[in-house]
Amino acid sequence: MSTRLGSSEVASLLVFGRVQGETIPHWAETLTVTPAMRGESVQERLARLKESLHRQSQLGQRFREQMGTIRPQAVSPQTAATSSTAMTGAEVRQRLSQGQRDFSQMNLSGLDLSGLELVGVCLRGADLSRTNLARSNLSHADLQQAVLRGANLAGAHLVRANLNRAIMGSEPRHATNLRLADLRQANLAEATLGRVVAVGANFAGANLSRADLSRADVSQANFTQADLSQADLSRANLSGTDLTDANLTQANLTATDLTWSKLVRTNLERADLSEASLNHAQMEAAHLRDAVFKGTIMPNGIVTYTAPAE
């Protein structure tokens, strides 16, 4: 039978939580001891729970700040010094050399991690804002819910990496750099990629379903056989992209630049191409059932308000 935490331990947890300004949920009063905690002293158990709460608090705080739902909290220098999990680039490299593969929820923002072998490394929920990962090998890495705003991923290898719900979008002056990055068969479902710069990147076979690519520059990118169903590509630059056999069912392509793109056997069923430019695009055997064409510039340069015959 699990043991209920004592009232003094719960009170201590509540006090600790308020250091970060977090509201401790009601279930804090009924926390139980897991099998991994059995045999620990009260102090060890409390330290474990505090660390868990601290990481969740930091991650939640950073996520809401990045999304703009709350303003950054003012934390005293003493509190910041004791609560930060930030590491230096040298520390990361040393831990990698010692065999550490789990860097989940850690603050790695602004570090120079370029050219590193990070195959299969767990970076789930990590803060990689403005981090230099150029030419790094992140194949098979777990980057779910990671924050990559303003990160430099130029020339990085992300083959089969999991970036589900990762946040890469940013303001233009701090755009995430994915130029020539290799993202073949990567999982980017529901990822936030608004305004990213991914010129010439390879997204072949990648899962980008429901991803936000609004205003992104993915010109000259390879999207062959990629899943872009229900993705938001509004006002994005897709000029010169290869979308052969790609799935763009119900995609938002309003005001999107698709000039000189390759749309061979591309599935555009129920996609919205209002005010998009398809000038000089190669459209062959594309599936256009129920697609929306309102003020769309077609491959022949004619503006149309009706779907062309398939």
C-alpha cells in the first residue's frame, strides 16, 4: 500500500511551488510514494518531489512565455541562481563523452553545440532557443515539445527525429535556421514552424500534419511524399519546392507562393488555395477535388475563381 505524504511535507511542497509563482494543483495534497521512492528517507523523498516540481514549473513557465500567454516573472538573482538548470556547452560535451543521453527539460539555450553527434539523444521539452546546432547529427533524436526558437540548425541531420509539437517559430529577426537541413521522415506533426527559414531543406517523407508553417520560407525544399495534411502554409514561400506525391489534404495555402513548384500527383483535396500563386508551377495528375481557388494565379498566369478540371 502506498504511503500518504505527511502534512509537513505537503506544506513544504506548497511553499517551494510558490517560489516560481505556480499554483499547486489540488492533487498535491494526495501525492503518494511510488515504488522507486520506497526505502528513501523523508528528506530524500521530498528532494525528489521538489526537483520534479521545479522542472515542471520551469518548463511550464518558459512555454507560456514563449507563447505569449503570460509575461516573464521577475525572479530575484538569488532565486534564479539556485533554480536555473542552465548548462555550459563544455558541460554538455563532457556529459556526452561520459555517455549521458538524456537532456530532457534542460535549459540549453544559447549554447554552441554545433557539429556534435547527438544521434538518439533525448531532448524532450528542452529549451534550445538560439542554440547553435549547425551541422549536428540529431538523427532519431527525441525533440518532442522542445523550444527551438531562433536556433541554428543549418546543415543539421534530423533524419527520423521526433519533433512532435516542437516550437520553432519566431520573429523574423530571430528566425530558426533550417537551411539545407535533412529532415527525411522526421515527425513534425503539430509543430510550430511559423517564419522558419528552411531553404533547400529535405522534408521527404516527413510528417508535417497540422503543423504551422505560416510565413515560413521553405523555397527549394523537398517535400516528396511528405504529409502536410491540414497544415497551415498561409503566406509561406514554397517557390521551387518539390511536392511530388505529397499529401496537402485540407491544407491552408492562402496567399502562398507556389511559383515554379512541382505538384505531380499531389493531393490537394479540400485545400484552400485562395490568392495563392501557381505561376509556372508544374501541375500534373494532381488531386483537386473540392479545392478552393479564389483569385488564384494558375500555372498559365490566368487568375481563376474555379477549380480546374483534374
